[in-house]
Amino acid sequence: IVCPGQVTVSETFIGAENNVKLAQVYCPENTVPTLNARQDNGTALDVCGATCETNCFTPSGGGPDPNDCTVIADAMRFYSQNVSEYNDTFFIGTGTNNTVVLTYSTCETFYVNQDPVEQSYCYSDWKFRTILKFIIQIAPNCQSTQNAHGGNCIAEDQQWFIQ
């Protein structure tokens, strides 16, 4: 669950075995960011290729099974190569009320756009830059044995994050 009172707006299953849940959720308790002039141009801000900084959450309490996160990464690759209407790109509206969530067993990852404009992001970036970081760095290194329980990846400009 991404937020208290979470409401699922849409949901489907992706991957070669259709075993990873892809959902858009709404967080009614979160406020929507105010609009600014950049939002008027009608163009999504392309953040494909943008980098992010990983962090671990403390204190300990367990984290996801890295193998479950690998299943999500594989499903995202399959989806972007075989199913997605826009191939590798997906669009995410502004604010926490447009959160995209992927879930498989113990692993849940979600993308939050904190920018006041729509963003476009690449599944391959999510997989390779974040899920791979998550698998290699966060999933095994942010566990209870390291006094942690998972983590996130925050954009350098802090306009989006993946957890």
C-alpha cells in the first residue's frame, strides 16, 4: 500500500506470465501540487535517462526479496518490448494522485511525479536504472541485517521518485 486510504484507479497484470500487478492509484489524503506556468504548454516532460540517488530506510524491519524484484524487472522488460502502446514510454500525471505501482509478492515499486507537469518515463530506465539498482544495491543491502527495510531512488531535481 502506497498511502493511507489508497484507491485503485486502474489495474492490470503484466509480464510473460501476467503475474505482476500494474496499477494506477489515488491517494485521497495527499494534496495535489499547485499549478504553475510550465504546465500550460501541454507537453510531457521527458525524464527518460534521468538519474536518481538511492537511499535505505531505517530502522530494520525486513525488506523485499530481491528475487521478487527481479520478476518485476523482467515483467517490465517484457511489457515494454511486447505490449505497451508507446513501446518503452509511459506517461504519469502530476502529484501523488497519479502514482504508478508494480507489485509481485514481497516486492512493490512505485513512481511518483512531484513535478507540476506530466512526465514521460521509460520502462527500461525504471528497470535498468532503478530496479537493477534496487536489486543490486537496495534489496540485498537495505535489509534488517543492515538496520534497514527497503529504500527509494530520488531524482536529482527531486521532481520524481521511485520507491
